[in-house]
Amino acid sequence: MTLMETPEALLARLELKVVRPLDGLLFGDYRGVFYGKSLELAEIAPYQPGDEAERIDWPATARTGEVHVRRFREEKELTLWLFLDGSPSMRFGSKRREKYALALELALSMAYIALRHGNRVGAVLPSGLLPPRGGKSQALLLAQEAQKGGPARPLAEGLDLLGRVARRRSLVFVLSDFLDPFAEALARLAARHDVVAVLVEDPLERALPEGGVWRFRDPERGLEVEVNAFDPRVREAYRKRAEALRAHRIREIGKVGADLLLASTEMDLLPLLLGFVERRRRWPSRAQKPFS
């Protein structure tokens, strides 16, 4: 997203350079790649030979004294939910764009594809809640609302809000740097939805370039620190600390059963999403395997 790019210009650029090529690659496989087998509960019924053991409903079995299973039907109407983290740390970027700008481009690309296939898209944004709707106008409204900004809310609070408003099982993209505590709230969300956690990063958060004195500011606490990157010991200590923090976030995401997409501010959008689509084709949506 370039400086002062209008929502209309942003959508036009993404449609030409990302959405059309990506949609063409799907070749009618959009539903399977993005949603897998989207099911809703139809009934709880007595067990029949051939029913899968993992579908046993244990509360009903205990209540009746007879083995019962959950039976499902495929959902016809699918919804994509997007969560954009608007915390101050997302406004950082040392390369082509800020982390929030990358998150918005990814969110709009996913939304545009979902809308082109007749699905609804809703979002939890820094500016508030965008109820799920269909149609191309929803993509423009998403771009407009996401660029407004708004008061930062704790990540867990935002995820719980999404969990309350997304009543039916949906595909959910959570786009964040995951620097706030998130594990319990993400686990609650992943228990009901197919969640893709998009870990948005910047190269400078992982390693310091050689040379220079860098001043870092924590925008959420107002703290500043200077780091001497001329010293190789300092650079190595920085790298190890950053690597440990990153590994911890990835482990926490994996524990809850969410899919993981690693996105960095220097990346081109189309190759990033093409790789993600190919992985979704090969593995189940809850494969817990990161892609970068």
C-alpha cells in the first residue's frame, strides 16, 4: 500500500496484480482450498454401522445410555471473517510497507476472492465491526473502514469479539504480529472455526543489519532503547532473543490447531499467497504447518 493510496486505487491494484492471477490458479477449486469441507450440525442420532467413531456425541451417549453420533450437512453459504490488528506495533515497517499495510493488502486480497465466488465477508477492524455481506461493494467498504484506523484494543479482546459475532462455522484470517497475549482467545476461536493465523513481521524485528546505532521505541509503552549494531555480540544476542520470541509465538499458534501463514513486509504478495494456496491443497486446513 503506497502513501495516500485511495481505497479504490488499492483495490484496483490488488485485483490486477494479485486477485486475478490467484483466482485463475484455483481453477474451480476455491471452495476446497479455502474452506475444506464446511459442515454444519444436522442432527444427533443413534449410532449406525459405518458411522465414524470421532463423531460420537459423548454427552448424548451418557444421557441416553445408547451410543449417539453427530450427523452433518454441507453448508451452502460460506462466510469469511477477517481480523485486522490495529495495535501501535503494527504501524512499524523498515522495508516496503508497514506491517498493518501488508495485513490490509492480504485481507483485501482474500476478501476479494471470497466475494467473487459469491461468499460473504465480515471483519473486525480497528474502526469497529463490519457485518458480513456479499458483493463487490463490500470490498470497497472494507478498504475504506480499515484505512480509518481507530483506538487499539487488546488482541485477546478483539478475538473474543469476533468469536461472539461469528456464530456459524467460518474461515477466519487473524492478521497480527501477535505481540499481545493471545493464546487462550485464539484457542477459543479455533475450537469453533477454521482459523488461519497470519503472523505479520518485519525483517528488522528478526535481525539487525551490520553497523549503525539503532533506536527502538515501544509504541505501546513509550519506552526507547538504543542498540549498537557495530558490535557483533549485540547483533547475535538480538538475533537469538528475536528468534526465541518468534518461536514461542509460532508454538502457541500451533498448540490451538490454527493454520499458520508467515508474512514479512519485504515479501511480494502474489508468491506468498500462491504458496499458501498450494499448501492448503496438499494439507488439511488444520495441518498446523507454517508457510513462509
